[in-house]
Amino acid sequence: KVINELIIRTRQSMNVVDKPALQRAIRKWQRLKEELEDEMLKPLATGTTFQKKRRIDVALTMSDLYQRQRRRIDPTSGYFDGEGNGSTSSMSNKNELSNVLDNAMVGLLTKTSLGVQIDKEVAESMLKYAYGGSTDRIGDLLIEHPSAITSLLRNMFGSQRIRQLETRQKCARLVALAVMASERMAISRYHASAIVSDEDELCQIILKGSQLCEQVESMVSFTVLDSTENTAGSIGRQLSALCIKYPVIAQGVLIWAKELASGSEFITTAGYPTVSPCILSLARLISIYHPLARNGVLDLALVFLGHSNSDISHQKMQSIKEQCLRLLLYISTQGLSLAVISALQNKLQKGVSSEIDSALIRYFISGLLDIVQPPLSLPFVRSLSSFLLEGQCVDALLQSRHFEEGKRARLGELVGTMFEECLKDRNRCLGVNLEEDATMIEVVKSTYTFDV
């Protein structure tokens, strides 16, 4: 509530369009607000049904969905005439419709938090507002609660997708309204050169995307092509084109791929060795065209890195995991280097060698040496130094002859560059203890001293 008020007042009191710093701050506040709501509405793994519902009620009561209805109550709507006879007037039709829409959103979020599939009644209650009001308001409300949009996409693309066509069409229409609302916001608030999509056309595209994912599940492989042409070709070509052109389809495909890869049965299927590279190629395509989807691509790659199946040849499993690492290296060059290194370090700290072994560590470091160039930021130096000091990483790079001398020399040069960059400009430290950073780099430097 406080964050939302801060965003509103900042936009009202200042010309945000001409101030990029304020725009970045508002986006960060919006992201924080979304994360707080998602965390409070996240389904609990433990606890009774009453405890889960109580948590949801507290989260929703604090949101605008309840507070707006309280603010709509007009204290002057009821009055007493001079003779003391009471007389009340009913709430306006507009407020009644708004209350119905807010209550419908509460119902949708409640089902999402309880892990219950969205049914026809929930979707229909959201769309009822359009009968007496504008569909624009439905889309505006949905983008205020991204967890609701994610839930709709999950019910269309996920492993527990809705089977009834009528309900899927209603969910597709709600997602289409949310996409159109975001396009209107981009045009009005940020003067973006975008065109608002047609509702019916977009609804059919979303529905088609979910159906293509469903068809891919029964295939042993599919074609991934970096092209938006020939959309009437194979299923893989159609899905690739939709992912490139429509961010909402890309998000739905990532939801589908992650839930599919996370399932315990997927890795044991006959098509796993052939369909996995196709899925990872599609994820790479998404990361190229949709920067905001790269965190989802990171999560998907980590799921595949955690796979292990003794029935599949070691060479084939290594090939799939090397493709995962190449994907992680690519998104590292696109601004997610700290997240990638941190995620891999967490895997090393778990000590599960079946997820990422010494050969994969050497493969990742070799790729990192090809893409890292000075100047280096202090956060990156800290993150990479901490990764290099992990015991499994030290063993893979120092105790093995498979790490070539040329790569050892380049790693030594990189460590030296990291130390120089750390000491070059003390203002870069921003109050952080420079001595601790210098000490850590010294330890890395002494550890990776190669006699070449």
C-alpha cells in the first residue's frame, strides 16, 4: 500500500517522462510491489487449509481490491429528511460493476494461491464487467496484479492446463485484455511507438500457442527456426514464429517448458534426449528477442542442469548440459552475469556432482574466458572470485590435466585484471570495505598461480 501510494504521488507531482532516473525508480518500486504480492499469495507447502486461507485473506485485505470498495462508499448516500424518516439511495451502477470486478479478481487470486485450477465461473465473473462497462478496466486491473496473469497463462500452457475449450477461450481473452492494457500504458506513459492489438486476433493467437505446446509434448523433436516467416509450416516453425512476435506466447512457452522439465516423468521418456535440445534452442530464441524473459530462461536452464538419468549415455547428458551452459553464457552477456554465477555457485555448494561435474565447470570457465573483458565492475569481481574459491571449482581447474595450459594462462591474466580493477578506482567501492575485497582477490590470485 505504501509503495503504491509512493508511485502514484511521484507520477502526479513530477514530469516522469523527462526524468529517466525517476522512471527507473518507479519500475523498481513496481517490481518490489509485485514481488511482495507474489510472496504473500504463494501457495504454502505446509499448513492446514485454514492457515492457507487466513494468509490469503490477510494479503488480499491489505490490497486495493478490498480498500477500493471501502473508498467507494459514499457517506452522503443515506440521509434523513426533516421528519426523521430514513431514506437511502442505492450505489451507482458503475460502482456496483467495479465491486463485481474486484471481487472476481479476489476469487481468481484466491484460487491461484490455493493451487486450484481456474474454472469457467471464475473467468466468466471477470468478463461480466464488460457487459456494463469497458473491457479496458479489466485489462488495467490484471496488469496491476501480474500473479493473476501468470496464473491464467499457467492454466493455459502448464502441465495442469484447462481441457475445456470454452474455459480456455475465456482465459485467452483475459490474457489478451491484459496485453492490450500494457500496450496502451506504453503508449500513454512512455510515448512508445506501439499499436494496440486487436482483441479477437490476439485471443486466437494465445489459444493457438497453448495448443501448439500441447502438440509438441507428443513429439520426439521439433524444428526451431529464427524466423517469423512460413508460419503455416511445421509445429516447431509455427511455435518459433509466435515466440518471436509475441512476448505473451514466449512467457507461456517458458511456463510450459519449465513445468514439463520439472516433472519426474519427463526425464524417463523416450523423447527426452531429442526434445530437450529443441526446448533449450527455443529458450535461447526467446532470450534473444525478449529481454524481460531472460530470468525465466535462466530458471529453465537450471532445471535441465539438475537432470540425471543413468539410462541415458553420459555423452548425451553432457551434451544437453553443455547446451545449458552455453545458454547461460549467452544471457550472461545480456546483463545477467551475476545471477548466472550466483546460481551455479549455489549448485556447487549443494555438493551434488551429478548436476554439474568438473568437466562442466571447466566448460563454463572456458566459455567465460571468451566473453569477459575489462573494465570489470566490482560486484562482478566479487561474484566471480567467490565462485573460483569454491572447492569443487578449485579441484576442477587445478587438479586436472584437462584444463589446457593456454586457458590456465588466460585465467591467471583474468585474475590479475580483477585485482587491478578492484584497486584502480576507490570511488567505485561506494563505502564498502576495500580491504576485504583486496584480500579475497589476493587469495584467488595466490590460488590460481600457474607455472606455465
